Amino acid sequence: MDLAVGGSSQSRENPASSEKREVKLRAPRVVYRTLRAIAHLVNRVYWRVSIEGAEVPSSGGVILAPIHRSFIDFFVVSEATRRDLFFMTKEEMWKSRVLGRFLDMTGAFPVRRQGTDRLALNRAQRLLERGEVLVMFPEGTRRAGPVVEGLEEGVAFLAARSGAAIVPIGVGGTTESLPRGSRFPRPKKVHLVVGTALVPGRRPGGGRIPRREVRELSARLCSELQRLYDVARSRS
């Protein structure tokens, strides 16, 4: 599941009405918790997911920012916290009406990956200001190789804009389980390393976000992700 901030959204919904539509968990609470329990069981039994590092903040807006090397990254990263999770997800996932409906019910919303999708950014900002946890892959799409570089600036921008903490996460082992192009994941061990939250500086009175601030925060995130990814790979 590729998560990114992209271009002007041409989604299924009318822009005027979709701008006002809040992202929320539309599945009944018992259904959502059952799905999370199933995900936890699969993660612990099939991929033997282990986790180390810092605790995800228990309250307030948080962006979980994992490395992205495999389709299953979004699945295993749910082990990082028991809090409800929301996902910014590439709009192509809504081509299937059945899958799209499931994503709508479980806290996902679409983003167009080319350019700047202001609708998706506004939805994400409202989620964070509401104190929710949003999963975004700062690399924008699945990458290959051991080097972390060229992060998209959407994560840093949203953090600076909303005041949300960024929690970087190194994910090791998912490439070996389900490399790009493979159809079925293999039962390889996966290890997560959760970094200390990066908290953007307070901006009195709000206003426009300086580009320099976004770039500096993104550079800090990139450096920390590289460190965490190196550790996660060595222990998976």
C-alpha cells in the first residue's frame, strides 16, 4: 500500500462535498477491533514480528513514518501502537469498489501522488488536529535498496502545520517476505525499530510554514530513518 502526497485530486467524490467529509472509522467498533486482533495474530505468528525502541505517544496527533520496501509494511506497522490508525493511500486502490469500500470503513482515504493533493493534505491535517494517528510513508512509494534518501516533504509539512509528532520506524524483513513483484508473502521474520518522536517547533500565531523549516525537519527524519532501518535489517 503506497502512501504519499501527490497531485490535484480527481477522486470519486464531488470536491465540494468531499472537502467537508471527515475521515473516520466507519466500521462498527467491534468489527474494527476484531480486524486489528486478526492483524496482530498474523503479524506475531506468520511474520514473527518483534519490536524495540521508543513508545508511540499515547495521545495527541501522531504521524507514524515507516520505511517502505514492501506491500506488507502497512500491515506490520500496526504493531507499533494499539491506538486507532488512519492511512493516506494511493487513489488507485479505490479502482475496486469492494476494496475501496473496505478502505473507507477502516480509516483510509485516497491521495493522488502527482503534484500536490490539497484535499488529501487538508483531510490529513484535520485528522492530526483531532489527535489521531496517521500512517504515512515519507518515501512516497515503495523503494528498493538499503539507502534512505529523497524523502517527500508531505510528512514534515503536515507535522509543522498541525504540530503533530513524527514517529520514524525502521522495518526489516518485509523485502525478504514480499519483494516487489511477488504475489504471496513468505513467512520471514520481521523486526520493527521505533524511533523517538520528532516534534516540530511551535510557531506562535500559526501562519505560513517556512520552506526551510520543512526541509530541516525532513532531513532529520531521513537521517533517523536510515539509522533505524540499518538496525531493523540487522535484526530481522
